Amino acid sequence: MKDDQMEIVAGRRNMIKGAAGAAALGLAAVLSPAAHAQSKAKAGSPYSDPEKSALPPSTMELARGRTALLVVDPQNDFLSEKGVAWGVVGESVREQGTIENIERLFKAAKAANIPVVVSPHYYYPSDKGWKFEGALEKVMHNIKMFDRAGPLNIAGFEGSGADWLDRFKPYINDSKTIVASPHKVYGPQNNDVVLQLRKQRVDQVILAGMSANLCIESHLRELLETGFEVAVVKDATAGAKIPDGDGYLAALINFRMIANAVWSADEATRRIAAVAA
């Protein structure tokens, strides 16, 4: 190979390395808290809506008598600073105002007198004998996430990681909120959420809770597949930030593509109030 040809090849290699380095820096801006904060300050949040979306706008409008609020996993292990998952989800929870926004949804739904359903996550000693697990199932079992003494045993439940966040208890423990049977992995296929919603003649669901790319996205997909119209409240959820990726960002992209609507808590509460009027 001639000298001039070798220089061209070397130049191309350097360009490729430079592009790869830039991509790596972009990924670090998403995953590193410090770099993430700098990125937001300079170029806007990576979670902002695109300036020019290629997707058609939502046409979802809530109808009285057909709407319910569904909150997934409003439990200490996700939302308390003492919870076992707080170390990876806490930053996202704070960024989105997740706790405050879930509470706003509870208040709005109660004021509007629309059904409220909670889909909890519990693990019993009998669940510890599973012969195979996905990555996050292994993690949850290893850190004793959502552990309970048994399906009929509430010893040690109060204040545990499986218990509700204290500020949500007045809304959940009011004898009116429907608490479904527990889901075991991510989606509601094996609990009674769909049955409970159908028995209320609900076909429109406002979806919130934890965590964005796992249980929320799984509930969203199942509800859509079973004929519900679903609006995800994007700042009433959050996701883990780990070296492998930003769970909230991953979910947000899919919410935009597959949900019937993606609303802020401001918009969701306004629409709930309008249904009550």
C-alpha cells in the first residue's frame, strides 16, 4: 500500500475513534449523575419531549364511569430512602418528583371519586425456590426486596420494605382502594388487576408507580393487549440508573411509542378533575 493510501486509512481510523469517543461521552452524560447534571444545564434534559416528534398526537379523553387510577408498587423498597432499591432509583425519583406526583394523583382520584387500584409486589418464602430467574429477579431476591413472611402472615410487615410508603397510606388504607393480589415478576398477567378493572367497567387507565422500564412498562403492555386505553403519567414514575443503562430513559421512549397518551402529573390531575366536574 502506498504512503498516501496509508495516510487516508489512518485518517479514517482516527475519525471512527473520535466518533466512538463522542458516543461514549454521550452515554456517560446519561449515566453519571455529575455529567448528567452538566448535560441538562447545557443542552436540556434528555427526558424532554422532542421538539419535532414523528409520532401522531394523542386523542385520549377521559370519560366518567370508565376511568381508574392504577398505581404499581407504591412501596418502601422503591420509594423510601431506607428501601433496598433506593441507591439505584433514588436519583430518578427525586428528579421526577415521583413521590409528590403519585400523591397528587391519589388526591385527585379520590376527589373525583374514580376507582383506585394498587398492584403490589410481594415475595413469600415459597418464592425463594425458583429454579431460574432473570437478572433483576435474582437481584430482588438477593436483596430481600418486597419480602413478606407469607401470604397469610403479616408479621413484620408494618414499616417493612414491602409496606406502603407512609404518606400513601391514608389513600390506600381507606377501605375503598382496591388492592390487587401481588404480581411476581413485572406484569399483571398473574394477578387480578385486569379482573378488578373489568368488574368496575373500567376501560381507561391512568398508570403510575414504580419502576418505569420494569413493572410500569409491563403493566402498560398487558393492559393495551387486553383492550384498555392507557395514559402513563411520566413524572409519577422513575427508574434505576446503573452502568448498564438509565431505566427511566429507556421506558420513556417506549411510553411515547406505545401508550395511548403520555401525560405529566399536572395534565393528568387536570383531566381527572374535569371528569369529576
